[in-house]
Amino acid sequence: MPVPCSAKCGKNAVLKRPKTGDTLCKECFFWAFETEIHKTITTGNLFQPGDVVAVAASGGKDSTVLAYVLKLLNRRYNYGLKLLLLSVDEGITGYRDDSLETVKQNRDDYEMPLTILSYKDLYGWTMDEIVKQIGRKNNCTFCGVFRRQALDRGAAMLKVNTVATGHNADDLAETILMNVLRGDIARLQRCTAIVTSGEGTIPRVKPLKYTYEKEIVMYAYFKRLVYFSTECVFAPNAYRGHARTFLKDLEKIRPSVIMDILHSGEKLSIREGTKLPTRGTCTRCGFVSSQPVCKACVLLEGLNSGLPKLGIGKSSKVNRLRNEAVDF
């Protein structure tokens, strides 16, 4: 039996929103989805008229929907933004080479300039080469650190005002869980921020911060957007995967758990007097770091010196290994 649209537009519903439980027709779902992202942008004061915004594009559902919606909202509400796509080629055969073809399709469909930076050009290594050295246990550490800095490098090169990433509510809830489990209070304090930046770095914003992953998939499906959905070949061993599985199990019991964790993370406070790392700039590359030498430079040093595990673990361990290498 047909279910009427909760918005009382007179049409039959085609979906039930995981976020609110409302039953909506396609048109009302599109409007609700887009309006909520617009509210996130305006409430968070993410952009200013005239800003040049780089959309971090991977070809996946999140960045594809983000690029599409930002273009739509920019026109609908006259944001006055210049939008472009910025992609990072990690050098993962059978994954990133295929996803970049989707990014190029997004470039053509949305008429946005595209810039692609590669690990090979930036660091002299591809992820395929790194995995041969480090194995599959800690490869995501290298990839995550290098990708974050690669986006900073690309943003600086393009002279943009801000970088928009496709992090959604599910991503942030997973990150909060990971930081709680690791006891990483410094990252826990930063991970829920809708705007993140460090000294001398270009701000990053999260327009999809309060958007459920399931609704992003539904929006892309009903809009018939082209996106890449294959999982990274190196991802099955990632720590995030265990947090994601745990979160999905919780969601089956309590559908609101994603937003509950997100709001809890926002409200968590650090005890007064707790010493936190001071974010500055790396003495080698000049990009943001809480240590004299940033994680990317330490990891790269390890690869180039034949000590691929040099940057894995705590700073004290890293410094000891570096000293031992020098003494040897």
C-alpha cells in the first residue's frame, strides 16, 4: 500500500530517511537534504563571497555528492564561490587509477577545473611501493599522513581560500570512537570541528558534517550521479574498519547513535591544566605539525633510509630509532 509523503505534498513516498524517519517523495527528499547542507554551511559560516574553494575529490560517493550539491547551492543561494576539484593519486593500482577516471567524469559533468597531485611526484613513492616496504599492517598510517599533507600542498599551490572535504556524520562518529579508544585527546578535541586549520595552513571545512552516509548514497542513487564505490585494496586491515563495524552494529540497535556520538564528541571537554601538543610548522617542509619535524617528513625519512617503520608509533620511540640509526 502506498505511503503518502510526510511533507504533505500529495505524492507517494519512495524512501524513509534514516536520519529523521520521515517518509518522503524524491523531490521533498532532495529539498530536505540540500536545505540541511545549506543550513550547515550558513550556520558554520564556512564560506565567504568570492572564495576559491577546492573540493577534495576522490571519485567516491561523498566527494561526488559534495561537488554536485555545492555547485547547486552556490547557484541557488548566490554564495559567490569559485569551485574547483583537487584530487590526490596515491598510486594504488586497481583502485585509485580507476577512481580518478570517475573524478575526470565529475570534472566534465560539473564543469569544474581539476588538479591531480601524485604521491610519486610529491614524495618519490607510490602506495604500492610503500606497501612492499612496510607490509599491510601500518600502510594506512602512511597513506593518511601523506594524503592530508598532499591536500595542503595542493591548496597552497592553487591559492584557494579553503578546502571542502566530504567527511560525513558517520565518518566523524567513527573518528570520535577511534580517538576515545586510543586515548588521543588532542585529536579528539579537533576531530569534531566543522572548520579545521593550523598556523599558516589553509582551512578545511566539512559541509556534510551532519549528513548521514545512507542518505548520501540515496541522494546519489536518485540523482543518478556517477561515483566510484570499490573499497581500497589495502583498507581491510585498517583500524577504522573495526570502528565502522562497531558503529553499524550500534546503529541497528539505536538508529540515532551516529548523531548521539557526534554531539557527545562536540560536548566533551578537556580537563583544565591538561597539556596538549602545540600546532606549529615543520622545520623541514613548512607544513603544519605538532612536532619540530612533521609525521610526513619522518615517514619519508624512514622510507628513504631503509627504515620504513621509523615513523610508526609514539614520538619517543621514533626519536630513539632515529638516534640509533645515526649512531650506527
